[in-house]
Amino acid sequence: MANSFGQLFRITTWGESHGGGVGVVVDGCPPQLKLTEADIQPDLDRRRPGQSSIVTPRKEADTVQILSGTFEGQTLGTPISMWVKNEDARPEAYSEMATKFRPSHADYTYTAKYGIRNWQGGGRTSARETIGRVAAGAVAKKILRERFGVEVLAYVSQVQKLTAQIDRDKVKFAEVEANIVRCPDQAAAEKMIRLIEKMRRLGDTVGGIVEGVARNVPAGWGEPVFDRLEADLAKAMLSLPASRGFEFGSGFSSILFTGSEHNDAFRAKGGK
């Protein structure tokens, strides 16, 4: 079973949705990076369930503990292990699933492949697995920001047919955090929230699009052929539960342009 991602910065997530806890081991973090739980917790708080009317009602504090890889508030260059306890685990709520397969879940596929599955909330296939990714991502963002000046942020740009108007070059983190759907277009966000709440009352759901922006990325990152940056990002995103598609840059809309229109032209600035 593939539980690891990355090469130079490699993460391995572990744990089940209704087990004792979930976590991640990060291997490849450079030494002497200032790092404590306070650097990780804000991102886990953003992911935490039960914080609004449009997310899962499960109540979890999702408090992270760093178990290894740091000393006196700095990284050692050794593997960093982080753990989050499952405090609202209710495996008995899923007892019916022991003999039934849920549609659009991994229940049947997992059983067909391994001959056994953890039916308590999906086990490893639960979206709770992403806690490890978020914790590791907080470390990665700190490295990118402090060592390379790279800024990374993401936001909801569309929910079903509701599309936000967002200037990718100017959008700020504070605008993303201004509402519970985390869409920086406040007018569109209000409509999105009403739609999601309506679907919840009807016992249904709707999908959406999350758009990510990385600023000040140096030229030359990634590797040729199979380890291109776009390819690695696609694998990371498409391994998230329920993700159905991935675009980079102009994405599928690039077919609407001619080759000359779509070319990424070079520009000289300051003699460079």
C-alpha cells in the first residue's frame, strides 16, 4: 500500500479515521529550521471539522504533538513525527457498514484488493487521513517561505455553477479567511454558503473547485520527464479523497487558444 509521497521532502501518513489517532512522518526537512507545534496548529485549525454549518459535524480539537525530529524549538534534520489524537471516534456509528458497501466510497474496492477493510468510517480511505498532509504541508510552507521567499495560498473558486471573480495576482490570505467557505469573492461566497446549506437540508451534496496560487517560485524546480513539478502536483491533488480533476495554468481551457496566443513569452525587466 502506498502511504508515502515525495523524494527530497518525503511524507508518510498513517492512522485510521476511528482509531487512536492519525499522523505523519516527514523525512527531508533541513536542520536548524525553527519549528514548534505553534507553526503547525493554525493550518490544522483551518482543516478542523465541526467549525461551521457547511462542514462535517464531527467534533475534534485536532491538537498536534511533535514526537520527534526537533530539539529546543529547531529541526534536527532527522525524521519529524507528528500525531493528532482522535477524540470523537465513534466506530459503533458505522456498525451497519460492516456488511454493506457505500456507493462512491472505497469500501468495495478496498475489500476486492486486500480481502479485508476497516469499515469504521473508512479507515485509511477517510478524508481524516489528510490531517497528516496538512501538518506536513505546514512544515513545507515554512521552508518555502523562509528559505526561498515562496508564498502559497489556496481558495474556493467555484461551487457547482457558482463561479467567483478572483484576481489571482492580488488575492490575499485575509480575504480567503473572511468567510466559512473560504472564497475571497465575498458576494459569491454568500451564495455558495446558501447553496451548500440548502443541499445539506435536502440530504445531498455539491462539488466545487479549489484553486491554488504559488508566488515567487524560482525557475528550474522539478525534474524532467516523469518528475515534472506539474506531474507531482497532479499526483498529490488527485490522491485526495473525492478529487475528480486537476488543471495547471490555463489547463483544459488552453484548447481555446491558438499556439501563438498561448505561448508563454519571455520579458526583459531591469536588464534581465
